[in-house]
Amino acid sequence: MEMTKEAIKQVGDMKREHYAMIINGERVESSSGSTFETFNPAKGEVIATIAKANEEDAEKAVQAARQAFDHGKWRKYPVGKRARVLNKIAQIMRSRFDELVEMEVLNSGKSVGAAQVQINQSIEDFEFYAGAIVGHRGEVNNMPYGFFNYTHKEPVGVCAQIIPWNYPMMMAAWKIAPAIAAGCSVVIKPASLTPITAIILNEICHEAGVPEGVVNTVPGSGAVVGDYLVKHEDVNKVAFTGSTPTGKDIMEKASQTLKRITLELGGKSPNIVFEDADMEAAVAGSLFGIFFNTGQSCEARSRMFVHEDIYDEFMEKFIEKTQKLQTGNPFNKGTHLGSIISQEQLEVIDFYVQSAIEDGATIATGGKPMYPEGFEDGYWYEPTVITDVTPDMKVVQEEIFGPVVVVEKFKDEKEVIKRANDTKYGLGSAIWTKDQGRATRVAHQIQAGIVMVNSPFSAFPGTPFGGYKQSGFGRELTVETLDLYMEDKSVLSYYGPKPLNPFGV
């Protein structure tokens, strides 16, 4: 079937019955005519159909990106001009903030409060990289007399960017903003569960003045489209956020063409509460650390260690506050937890909770699916606290990706550092203490890319985000991220008074 095309001038109505792919600045249907349904997980109902890309469509997207990079004007723009376009993207997003929030809530089931925070950060990402690229430059190096050396930063090329379902708009912004600021062209593969806001963001990019072919979006199967992009010889870099097993597969396949890769993968982050912590702050921060975004977050602080001297008092307060968390209509401002993304993920969460019960753990609160009034057909799980766990349990060692936290007692600093590091992951971590010396000591010994001290928040534009060990490598959200999308070219010249004749012949 011949693809139908519609050039993008403006985004138009965000809420539609159907969303096309974006290739070379046009709305494009699948070459096969295939579509798939995307759902509102809070209600379990279809909200739209999506053009389903196949390998032929992915090839067209790569070639559009390649053409735009090799022969287009974007990478040749002065950085100030690229910065103005990035700021224009942010301006359009801000002007349509409420619509973007609505679409994010509808397609992901997250609470409106969470969506507002995430859309706002998405806007700030483009503003941040608009500023960062203007001051990002090479260096002049000290050389022997007669020689001059400088480094020149050039965009790496065509980038495949594979986006997860838990933060659809924000993760797309984290990847698109630095890539196009650096002058690259990109092909986005959004998660099949949540493709809508990534498609809309691509449309906004074009409305703001990004040339055709620089940003392309091909929703479809990861096993088909994602795999094709990772293996493609015309793709110079892959950036992926998602599970560790998928990240390993991408790393292996990308190695065949020696692509650059950035991997932000799974986590099982520790949350350590010392005996001198501000009790109210630690309880409130720990609550947010696991239940924000319904626990569907790679850096969720899902392993909580509480000092034995305050354990009983802390847990009483923590469980009491957990039971006060509001679920239900994601559009209600008082809702704290939205829905689970899918029935499949709901079953995964419940599997881990049931395994904990079978292994002898105690469900302090929660522990089962729920059915809020008016949303009975959606996918919901109670905020769950599990105690009496041991380090060998699945629920302690494996990523659950849901509103489930396991809690353990500890006696001293040395012990808790060892137990906190007893995981294959190393993404986030949190420390609660009034002792700044202790906070620094522990932070330097925790094997994680992010350490939060007396704060529940893990990321602002400008702060490096990424992990140790099997949580991946590379850092996003920071100035240094630009270097992941650029090559450093060394230019060495001679200006001495006499011609060089190294062989002397």
C-alpha cells in the first residue's frame, strides 16, 4: 500500500482518533497499512489507533535522517540559530501545556500532578540545551613552538532513540533535545504502549522550525523496528532507556557496527534512613521515592533500610501515610497514584508480591489489585509495603516496576552500605541523616550514579542522570550529554618558519 503523506505545518488538535508516523516532516501511514491500538490504562479502553511501522518504514525514516544530516542545513546552522529553534519548541510546548498534560495522562494513566511535573521538565530540557549548546566548544591545547592544535566538536550523525513507556514525553525530550542541539538527526521509536506524546513532540519540533528529516518518529514493535534501527549501518548512535535485558541485547547488536550507545537501564535503588534523620522529612521523602509515578520508575527507591533504633516509629508513620495515599481518577488533583500501565505489568507486580508471601515475608499494607470506582476496568494496584524480607528473595533482588517497597532494619553504617550495594543495579540511592559527614561518607561508598541526600528528587535539567553496574552507562540531562552526540576532531597545524622534513632527505 502506498503511504499517504501530509506535510506538518502545525500540530493541530492533539486529541485524535488516529496518529500517523512522522517521516521527513510529513505525517505518514504504514507502508503495509497496519495500525495498532493504544489504551488509556486507567480505564482499560482504546483511545486511538497508531500507524504501525515495519522495517520498510524504519528504512525510510533512517534514510530521511541520513539525507537531512549529510545534505541538509540543520547541522550547518550556527549554534545560536539552533538554540532559537529549541527555545521555540519550548515556547510552543508551554503554550499548549494543559493539552500535553491531558494527552500524557490519557495514554499513560499517571496522575495529573505527575504529568504536570514531567511535561514542565520536558519544556525545561529544551530550554536548558538551547543555552548549553551556545557555550559548548572545543579547546586550544598547549603545543611545542611552531604547532597549533585545537579541537572541534561535530555532531555524531544519525541517532536512533528508543523511548520507554513510564515517562513518554519526558524521556523523548531528554533524548531529542541534546541530539538536535548538537546538530544530529534522529529517529525516535516510542514505546508501543505510550506513543502519542512522542508523536506530538515531533510535530511541535517541525512547527518550531526543525527542518524535515531531522526528527522522525516510527512507532511499532521493538522486536521489529527497534531491532532494525539498532543494526542499521547508517545509524551512528543508539540511545535507549528501558530494561537491563533489552539493553544487553542492544549492546550486543550495536557492537556489530561499532555504534555509540547510551543505556539507562533498570534499578533497585536503596533508601537509607539513619537514626538521626528528620523523621517527618524522611517519611514523606521515602513515600514519594517509591510511590511517585506509581512506582513505575527506574530510580524508584524500592529497597528501604531503616535503622533499628527508629524502625518501629518510622514504620508506623510510613504505613499510616501509605494508607492515606489517594488513587482513582488520574485527573483529580488529589490523586497521588495513577494506574499501572497494562494488565501484563499488573500481573508482573502481583507475581512478585505473591512470591514474597510464599518466601515468608509480611505484607504490612496493600498487596493486591484494586478497582477504584469508575475505573474498575483499568489496571490498578494497591501501594504495598513488605517487611520481614531476606536478601535472597526475588522481591528484594529483582526490579518490580510498581508501587511496592521492601523494608529492612540495619544496625550501623558499615553494614547498611554493604547491603545497599548488594544488587546488580546502581542507578539511584537516597540517604536521610542530619550528619553531613556521614552523608558524604556514605554517598561516596554507594555504588550508584545518583545519590539523594535529604531530598526525594533525583533529577533537574543540568544534573547528570545515569547508572553504575547493570543500570547502564552514559549520563543524560546534563551539559556533558552533548558530548555523547558529538565527535571531538583534533586539528593540528604547523606554522613554523622552516618547512618540516622529518626524514631529512
